[in-house]
Amino acid sequence: VSIELISFCSRLILELERNYKSTQTTEFNLETPNHSTLNVEMDEKLLRQILTNLLSNALKYSRPNHPIRFSLTSSEHKVIFRISDSGIGIPPEDLPHIFLPFHRGNNVNAIPGTGLGLAIVKQAVDLQGGEIAVESHVGQGTTFTITLPSHTASWRKE
Ligand code: ATP
Ligand code: MG
């Protein structure tokens, strides 16, 4: 199915902001360099799973008033999603395990969760032949980068 990614991502952000508005003052900034539309062939349900899990983690583990950066870039054969927060970060000893079911970081005791979100994300990324990378520093923040192949990406400049 063909999806227009920029409006798709804007809608996801609106949904999340609506759901968490009462408890969070953090907001998302969507960055789409050079693009006004970006059409790709992708599994919409899987993409939704991936992005809502990553974006809600960014909200959950961030600090108030530190905006979350969500950027979207593409080249001929791939789309790159990058979600970057200035939150609590992931301890180095937890980093190798965060994609395993039920693993939760040492520094999240007071924050509820089941430890399943990233395991789902990893499976959904693998199913689409994509890649996921994470970079994190405790007390500074976390960046997840997802690269998904898309052989029919077409975009228009503003
Ligand atoms: P849920 O199943 O409800 O998503 P969860 O958020 O604990 O629970 P995952 O989304 O799988 O589970 O994340 C696993 C762990 O990775 C988290 O418990 C947390 O320690 C760490 N983590 C994930 N994303 C972030 C982030 N953006 N900032 C800091 N830690 C994170
Ligand atoms: Mg989660």
C-alpha cells in the first residue's frame, strides 16, 4: 500500500500528544528536510507499531519541556526515521538487551512498563528487512534510527 509519510507521521504525533497532553508538557518536532510529500510502499500497520512504540518511549522517558525531535529523510531506496529525546538515557549495561522481551533498564524503576515495546519494534523492523540502531547517554538522551527499504519512494520538494 502506498502511504504519504509526512501526513502519516503528523497524524501519529497528534494522536500521541492528545493521549498524553494531561500528564506531559513535552512536544514533538517533526523535521522533513526538503520534502513536502513523501510517498512510499510500506506496511502501514507495522510502521504504526514501530513509530508509536518509539515515540511513546521518547515521551515516557523524557523530561518535561525537552522537545522530542522526529526526523524523516529518504533517498532512492530507503527511508530513515530518527527519534531523539533529551531524557533519562539508557545505561550502557542495558543497551545490549533492550530489544529482548521483558528487559527493562536499571534506571526506570518508578516508570511503569512491560519491557515489550522494543521487542515488537525489532520484529516489525526485521520483517520489513530494515535496521534499527540506538545511541544513548545516561542523563542526556537517546536516539533511535530506523532504516527501512522502500523501492518506490517518491518525494516532492517544497
Ligand atoms: P512497554 O512494553 O510498555 O513499552 P517499556 O517501555 O519498559 O514497556 P520497551 O519499550 O521495550 O519497554 O523498552 C525497554 C527498555 O528500554 C525500557 O524499560 C527502558 O529501560 C529503555 N528505553 C527504551 N526507550 C528509551 C528511551 N527513549 N529513553 C530511555 N530509556 C529507554
Ligand atoms: Mg516502551
